[in-house]
Amino acid sequence: MTNELLDKEAGVFVAGHRGMVGSAIVRALARAGFVNIITRTSEQLDLRNQAAVDAFFASEAPEYVFLAAARVGGILANDSYPADFIYDNLAIETNVIHAAHVHGVKKLLFLGSTCIYPKLASQPMREDALLTGPLEPTNEWYAIAKIAGIKLCQAFRKQHGCDFISAMPTNLYGPGDNYDLEASHVIPAMLRKMHEAKVGGERQVVLWGTGKPRREFLHVDDLADALLFLIQGYSAPLHVNIGVGSDLTIFELAGLIKDVTGFQGELVFDSSRPDGTPRKLVDTSLINDLGWQPKIALRDGLERTYEHFVRNYDDAKGVAFKARAVSVQSSSVESTDSML
């Protein structure tokens, strides 16, 4: 632990601030008293454009960077647009990390995903499981790009002494998630399908897969808290897992969401659809030993998330939940599981 106390007036660039993770980081920074939070929409700054990124860093001179921008999506999106997923993510992280070095950023935190680990990695997955086996085929394009981002941070640290670190969050959920059924992940997809089925008086909801895979879920506000903790107290080449240390089956998750939403009908699992990785539970020993623990229990987090969804769905008639996968400035979240 370095216990570096960031200057609350220092420029902090949050790349991907409109996505779920990025917006949570902005909220956490504001709560902590930071007054110079720098953001740009993808329309204002295309992070795939190296010249534009370099000009931005030269002009704004941020001292700290949270790299939460990425192209993200579920199984269907990854399978349909593999070139977009690998190219856009490689371009974003390459441009931002290189510019951070060139323009003297004090510290950069790169956000990845636990999909970097082998499909059949030993559970719970330790940080040293990276590159020890084949990836899950349904999202290898995204995973390879994220692995490259970790290695970029390590390379700049090794060659240039840059204080660049990486964090790998487990499956995330919470305010600002993507509820488009062609691009969303498991929790928002289930919440939306069951809510609309309840409202529409439908008797059945069909979900992808067998329901047998096990998954771990972390509320995005807990993640943002962990990221502020790491950027102020961690400095080492090894990436850091962020999770809750426990998991449940997709079948169990569906039952919990059914209860939270109040849907009274039947849940049907379509086993002809892919399950993805059988189990993904991260070993959180490293960050726990550093002194961080999550605070939001899954049931409580799902209730908060559903309340937020209903409020915004009613206000915007669902417009706010159209696909964000087309944006290259969405926040980086887990991109393997979509239960449509």
C-alpha cells in the first residue's frame, strides 16, 4: 500500500463517464470531494483517434486517469461484431495509455474484466491464472483486448516507470446499466424481461441457457469505491481482482430477480442457447488483504437497481435503455453473459 492521498483539486480524467462504471466513478469522486473531474463524450472525443487523444491530453493535462471506456456487450454482441470488439478496445486503451505516458500522468487505472481468465480456470480465479489456458470462445475478442491493456500498463511501468495499474472487476450491475436485450448482460436482461412480462400480464419469460452456470455479482457503486481505494493505495504490476467472494447459479439469480420484480409467471430456460463459462468466481484475497471489502449485499443491490430501472423506464418510456453497445465510450463491464 502506498497510501497516496490524491489532491482533491488535481485533474482527474474519467474515460467512459457516461457508462455504468464511469458514471459510478464520477459519483464516487464527487462524494469524496474532488472538484476537477474531467469528462468527454464520445462525440466530443473519439478515443480511437490517436491524434485527438494526444491533443486532449496536451490541452487538459490530467494528473490521474480512470480508463473505463470500452466497447462492451453480451454473448450475442460479441459473436456478431468480433472485429469491432477487438479493434475498438485495442485502439482506445493503446491511445489513452500511451498519451498518459507522453503527457506525464501521475497515475492511471485501467479497467478490465474477469473474462481475461481461461474458460476452465481453477475456482476461485486468482490473478496468476492469467494466460494459463484457452479463453471462453464467445468473448475471446474482448478478452484478448483487455489482456493487451493489462500488458500495456505493465510494459510502460517496466520500461518507463509509469505508475499504471489494472483492476479486473467481476460481473457488475447497478444504475446506468444497458437494458437493450440485444446487448445487455444477465441482470439487466432479466430485470427488463420480467418487469415487462409483469406489466404486460405475460405468463412466461424465456431465458438463455440451462441456468446451471455460477456467477458472482458486484454492485457498481462498490466497484467505484474499490477503484478509489486502489488508485490511492496500490502500486504494482499485478492486476487486482475486485469481487464479492461468493457466487450463485443463474437459476438462483433468476428466482431472486423474479421475487424482486414481482413477476408471477413461469421462468423457462432455453438450453439450446449458450451458457458461456461454467463458473466465474474471483479470488479477492489480494484486495481484501489490502483492506477493502464490498458493502452492498446482492438482494439490496438488486432492489435498488430495479427501483432505478422502473423510475427511468416510466420517465423515458424505455428510450434511456436502448443499446449503448454502439458507443465506444461505454464503461467497461463484464461482457460474456447475456440471458435474453
